[in-house]
Amino acid sequence: MNFTIMEKNTVSKTKTITSVGVLSAIAAVLMQILEFPIPFMPPFLKLDFSNIPALIGGFAYGPLVGVAVVFVKSLLHLLVTTTGGVGEIADFLTSASMVFTASLIYKHMKTRKNALLGMAAGIILMMAVGAVTNYFILIPFYEKIMPIEQIIAACSAVNHKISGMSTYILFGVLPFNLIKGVLISAITIMIYKKISRLIK
């Protein structure tokens, strides 16, 4: 009996680890090949769909697995980084905040309503974390490459409402993460049931 339980636990752990690896690889590929700017948004804020595999993993196996997918994806993206790891740190913090929150809420009651509630809460937290990481991590990094005035000017060229750091956060970072979160959530909710049967 004990051997049977141990065997089942081993199989379960192996399946989870394998799923993390597969989902992380898919997330890294999505981040690399489907990364693009959004019109009227700061040019260095780029949309990608790499959080979809992380959300699927989080919904299927729990919030820690979802965060693990985000973490491995960020590590893999370090191989092709253009920001010396700064962009990956910021992406991990924002992505993990959304994935963890959404998965944690969904874990307590696995219903469509809870999935939507979790993703809504995750989007709000991602927007807040995105504002903080841009202010304290990304912008200080880009300031080493060009003066802050040039950064704001580049942002203002695509969105005239951006004239300083506060308006960059208000009219750039916050709506960017809102759009990103809504798109990722919409796609995830449409495909999760089919994908979850496959990975389980």
C-alpha cells in the first residue's frame, strides 16, 4: 500500500516537473517570437503572450507551478537579453504577480467565475507592480543609455499625453498592462479547458 502511494506521488511529481518544463519552453518561445509594441504606447513596452502557458500551469497545478513557469521562462530569455537581465527581472515581477494571484484565487474554488475573478485581481496587481518596476527598475536602466528627457520625448512621440514620469506611468505603463492582462486572460479562458485535459 505504501509503495503504491509513493509510486503515485513520484508519478505526480514527475508529471508536474515535466509540465513546468514544457510550458516554460512554450512561454519562452512565445516571448521571443511574438513580442511587439502597442500603438500609442512607449516603444520599449512590448506585448507578448508568454503568460498564457504560465496561467494554464497555475490553474492546472497551483500558483507555485505558475510562478515556476514564469521564472524558468525569464531564465531562458536571459540567453537573448538586450537589457542585461533588467527587463527579465521586471517581467518576472509583473508576470508572477498576475499568475500567482489568479491561480491562488482559482485554486480555492475551480469555477469559471473564480477564474475570471482571479484574473481580474491579477491584472490589478500586475498594473501596480508594473508601475513600481518601471519607476524603480526599467527607467533607471534606460537612463544609463539615454537621458530621461530623451526617453520621455520618445514616449511623447507616440503619445502626446506623456510629458514626464508621472504621465508615463499614468498613460503608458498602466494602460499597457491593462491591455496585456485583458488579452492574456481572454485567450486563457478560451483555451484552458481543452489544454488542461491534455496536460493532465
